Amino acid sequence: MKKVTRLGLIMIMGLVMLLAACGSSETSGGDEKKKLRVVTDAAYAPFESLEGDQVVGFDVDFLSAVLEEAGYEVVQPEHVGWDPLFIEIESKEADLAISAITINDDRKQTYDFSFPYFLSTNKILVPEGSDIKSGADLEGKVVAVQNGTTGQETAEAILGKNSKDIKKFENNNLAIMELEAGGADAVVADNTVIEEYAKNNPEKNLVVIEDPSFAAEYYGLMFPKDSELVSELNEAINKVFDSGKYAEIYEEWFGSEPDVDNLKAQQ
């Protein structure tokens, strides 16, 4: 009787261990997706903005497609603000940032970037009837910019790095408010941001000025230096390009077709 009981006990324990192993495989196997921490500055419509407590925009939809393609869990970017997102990435508190971040040589010294995913240029926003018709006309004028952006760099190239005529703000919304309040003659910022603002607020009577001398810029996902994520998300970005998903998202937000060949040529 004891032998039978002991044998039965051994068989039961074996069965329990087998079931436990099967259960573990189901919960921690290939179906479970890895989750990344993503940070942004959600004050940059149409790329990212807040609707209630949700971050929405072109960047959010694009990133979701890339993460899904790469096999990561699709997550909501955390709105931390412009300057803080750079700190979060440099200190490796976050895995990546997406926030219409221009790839440039200065930033490359501290951060890693993905392949470019968006072409942009800076343009000038002015009230209707302004005598500002080009970048050169900004001399002697008060210009509002978002601090730490290429819009600031563009204004500084014309007015001087420490010019008292450059007003720096935490985000472009505040810079535009300064223009509307009469505290600035112009805003210099990424073309899509100010074009969308002028189009969506016709009662403000604002005009967007293009200067061909302003250099083209490309946005990228930004990572901590030496991040292992760069290569696999680059691969996913190209798959999103090639599948037509990128064009679908782009057309939804901007109503036109993107130049994917140009973006891929920058790789």
C-alpha cells in the first residue's frame, strides 16, 4: 500500500510540474511582447498633441506601426516636455523619444538616431500685411521661437546667437501666442506646425513665409547612445515604408503623398 501511494505521489508531482511548465510557456513564450518606455513633448501638433490624457498625432501613429512591425508592444508616448525628453534619453531613463526631433551633427554626439522618417524645413509665421517676406527681413524684428530647436538656430543665424530680439519659449504654442499678442513680429518653426496652425485658425489672419535658403531637415527616433534598439527599429521603419503603411498614415494626417524615396536616400 505504501509503495502504491509513493508511486502515485511521484506521478502526481510529475504531472503538476509538467502542467506548470506548460503554463509558463504560454505566458512567457513568444506571444508576450516586450514593452518600451517612449517620451515626447505633446505640444507640437500635428506630430503630437494631447487629447484629454491621450497623446495623438502623426508621430504616434507612425511609431505604433514601427513598434508593431518590430514585435514590441504598442505603447502611448509619455508627455514629459521638450527639454526633459533629452535628459530622459541621455540618462537612459527612457528607451527612445519621438517628438519631431531633427537629426543633426550636434545631437549625434550625445544621442543615436534612427533612419529619417520625415522631411521638414523651417518657415516663418507672420500676421497678414507684414513686411517680412524672407529670412533676411527678420533683421531688426522680434522673433519668437521654441527654445532648443532648429527654429531657434535659424533665427540666430540671421539675428545673432545672443540677440535680444529672439524670444525663446518652452513650446511653439507659446511662441505663436506671443506673436498674436503683438510681442513678436514673427515665429520661426517647422513648416508643418505653423502651416497647420494657420490653416486651422483662419480667423487669426496669419501667413506662412517660405525662404528657399532655409536648409532641409529630417526627423528621426532618438535613442540613448549605443542603444541596441537602433538597428531593429531601422529594419522595422523600412518595412513600414515598403508596405505602404507609412504613406497611408502620412496621407491621413497631411492629405498628400510622402516622398519615401527621398527619405530612403538619406539612409
